[in-house]
Amino acid sequence: MKASLSPCFLCPRACGARRSEGDKGVCGAGDRIKVARLALHAWEEPCISGTRGSGAVFFSGCNLRCIYCQNAQISWEGFGTEMTPVELAAGLLRLQEAGAHNINLVTAAPYVPLVVEALDRARAEGLRLPVVYNTSAYEKVETLQLLAGYVDVYLPDLKYATPEVAGRLSGAPDYFPVAAAAIQEMLRQVGGEPVFDTAGLIRRGLIVRHLVLPGHLPETHRVLSWIKDNLPHSVPVSLMAQYLPYHRARRFPPLNRRLTADEHNLALAAFFDLGLENGWAQELSAADAAFIPPFDLTGCAGKTSRGAE
């Protein structure tokens, strides 16, 4: 599978980087998995974090360039440590031993073939937790198909519905058609009726997130309208209000401020007016830096940190 990295066409950027020969992709990734944190995480949706936490693996690098990214240290700057699939598999098993309810792969898109290798090995050595694929939704259908049978729960964040906003805020004017097709593929793989265990934890299914951005309520309405018109009513929607003006956002009004109470209420009204009753909505109090994990190589077995090169 490593051959898929050179030339690399794994994501919609299709940059063609020869990663196995030392090149970096647009995402910043080379030929080895790079991870910034591997630890229990308590701040996902209740059905994912549960009482003990989700076993989150925060990968370095990203194929989007969101000017407001709260994880810019790893997505833009490339902080993290390199791991082989064997080392990642061992880390996943450690998360299981620590009591994680699931394995939560956060922004794993640049490494999909290598992650599949790690999952194969971890399963052979006793991994039995559901696997959550936590993504920006800017994914190629063909790459998602490599994950069929490996991912139990897809957790895409459907960010935008128009080329102008997606281009201006994330450098990806083609974001919406790409993300819409990706979410349909996720739906095809795991189905539209989520499966929960007796404790209320999700075992299989699709949850679609949307982060409400200050000054962009029309975009929120467009995204929610698409969800209502194109996905089964049983698919839960997670309406997020955790926005904080991180990274470059302070230079770009209205992203240089938090959501207002009026914006939050209007987003909730749009959710219910469209008939979207299944899911979760964050309170404004979720916009707190305390909920952002430290990217300090926790759980990465004492490896040396490396930034972007």
C-alpha cells in the first residue's frame, strides 16, 4: 500500500508528491505516519466520549488551510512524531488497554494506506474497539473506499456549501461537491441508521458535524438544508458552537470574534425549522480553550517531536 504515496493522489488536492522519495504533499505529510497526541479524549459527542473517553489519535498535517484552525500547531505547522504502522498499532492497543470506548482517528486522510496497515496489525493482536474516522469531509471517494470494513463510525464536519466561502476560509473552492460525495460514500459504507449499545455509545453509523462560524449564518442554513434534503432523517447532526478566533482568524472580521448569543439562537432555530431533530447542539460555553487538547506527544511512546520541514 505504501506505493499509493508516490505519486500521491490520495486526497482531492491530487498534488502528485512523491512522498516515498522524500517529498511532502500539500498536506505536509511525508512517507511515514506523523502523530501529535494519542490519548483518551473526553470532549467529543456523548455517544463517542462516553464515560471513559474516546481513544483519539491526532495526526499531523491537513489538506485544508482553514484560517481559523484551532489545531494549527499540527495541521499547518506539522508538529508531531513519526511512527511506523507497527508503532501506531501498538498505540491503538494501549488506548484499548486504557479503557477507550473506541479508536478515534482525527484527520488521518494523508495516511490512509498506512493507517489500514496499522489497523490490520492491531486487529490481529486483539483490537476490538469500533473505529471512528474524524474528518473535514474533504476526501476522495476512492480513498474512503480503502477504509470500507475498517471504519465503523464516520464523523465528518461539513463546513461549507459555497465555493466562495470555502475558497476564502480554507483554500478549497471545490470543497462542497467533494465533501458531499464523500459523505454519500460514508453513508453507503455504514448505513443511515446508527447502531448504539446499551450504554448509548455508537457502534456503527454516520454523524455529520457543522461548526457555526461568526457572520456566516447563511452558510450554516445552506449546509443544514443539504443535510435535510440528502441524508436519511436518522443520521444525527452535531451543531457545534465551539468556535474561537484562532490562528489567522484575528485578522479577518467577522472571524476575529466569538459567536454571539443571537447567532447561536438563529443557528438552532434553523436546525429545528428544517425539521432536523436528531443530534446534538453545543452551548456557547463550549467555546473554551480548555477543551482543546495539548499537542505534546502524549501516548507517543517518548518519540522525538518534529515540526514541518
